[in-house]
Amino acid sequence: MNKSTKLKTALLIVFLVLVWGVNWPLSKYALAYMPPVLFSGTRTLLGGLLLLFVAIPRWKHLQLKKTWGIYLVSALVNVILYYGLQTIGLKFLPAGLFSAIVFLQPVLVGIFSWIWLGESMNGLKIAGLILGFAGVGVICLGSGGVSGHISAAGILLALGSSLSWALGTIYVKRKGAMVDPIWLVTLQLLVGGVLMTLLGSEVESWSKVAWEPSFIWSLLFISIFVIAIGWLVFYKLIDSGEASKVASYTFLIPLVAILTGTLFFHEPFSLSLLEGLILILMSIVLVNRKPSRSMSSVMKRSA
């Protein structure tokens, strides 16, 4: 890999970490202007419509008759449940805390990959899993230190969002080779966006939307940069063989979310949140880290 390619990859990773980190406090800010289900549906639908312009030239790769079930399941777990639960959950928790819990997803993926995909489980992963759940426990036990900002419902919604994303990741790992990646993201956003917008129209009211300029800019930023361009960058990195590097850098996203929420949205920051976040970040690093050759050889001999 030459220097220009390395620089391009580094810039794409920095872009992804920044926009996906800023997304959390920005989404929480937008929820003050729009009900959660409508907001979740609108932002994903707009993102899907934008990606449609990229996907249409690849229409020959769609093969909808053979693969429609994959798109539907992916939309359910990766959009409807993932985005739906997180958008509702942000009403109950600070954005930084919520993102820290959701980014237990790589830990859950490590467990599910071992169970369902036959991937290896080593000492580093086991230690990481223990640290991850310990981090969530520290955050939950210390939630009383930030009275009025943290709730059990919010933590459960964050865990549900993380679980749905992890299941969606495993599902795509198993079925992804059967579909075009651009069409996969486009259709799951369109299907999920339409269904959540329709649901929001039934259970919420459009009259409660405050179409203030700041909200409109936030909605457009999230739809364009976080959802549409963000997913395109993600798949560009994967197509370039950089999936493992992207995964190793996702632990920076909660840090960006917490820093943004604290500095610009005056979200609370407690010692228990810091301690729990450190444990979660250590967990994610260990789960994604490959054991050394010497450790691998020792494990093979012991097996």
C-alpha cells in the first residue's frame, strides 16, 4: 500500500469516526424538535433516497426476486430495531453514555461469531467480554450519581440497539456475499425508513415537528453525512480490505460522542461513566486484537 493510499484510508477512517461520533449528541439535539419514531424514519428514508442515486447504476446486481428476504431481514435488525431503539433511547440517556453502551456491539459480535460462524475464541476475547459487561455494570450501578439523566429504560434500549446491530452484523456476514453491498444498504434504509415513517405517522403527530433552521440543518447533516455518505465510506473501506482496521477504530466513536455532548450540549459527565467507558473501550480493544503468534502456538499446543 503506497503513501497516497494510506493517507486516503486514514482520512476516510477519521471522517467515519468523526461523523458517527457527532451523530449521537446531534441526534439527541434533533429529538427536541421532532418525535423519535418520525425522526428515526425520516433520517433513514432521506439517507436511503440519497443512496438510491448511487445504487441505480448497479441495478443489474440487485436480483430482488432471489434476495428480497435478505434485504428485509437486514432492514429489520440493522435499521428498524437499531435506529428505532437508539432514537427512542436517546430521550432517556445522555448521548455519550448511550453510544458507549451501544458500542458493546463488537463484543457481542465476538460472542456470536464464535457461536454461529465458528470463529476462534481466545484469552484476549474472553478477557474483553468480561471487561465489557463489567463496564456496563459500573455505569448502571453509578447511574444514581447523575440524577434525572439516566434511567433503566434508557440502558435497556441501548443494550437492545447494540444487540440488534450485532445480530445484523452476523446476518450480513453470513448472507452478504449473496447481495450487492450498495443495494443492501440502500434497500435496508428505504424499507426501514418507510416503515418507521408510516409507524410514526400513526403513533405520533407531524404537527409536533418544529421546523426550525437548526433542526433542518441537523436532519440534513445526519441524513447526508452520517447515514448516506457514512455507509458508503464504510463499504468503500471494506471493499479496500480495511474492514479490520475500521473495526479497531470504532472504539473512538463513543469518545467523540461524549466529548461533543459535554462541550457543546452540556451533558453530564460522572466518574462512574468514565470508569465504565474505560472498561468498555478496553473490552472492545481486546476483543478486536489478534493474539500474538507465540500465544497462538501455545493455544494450539494446549488444544
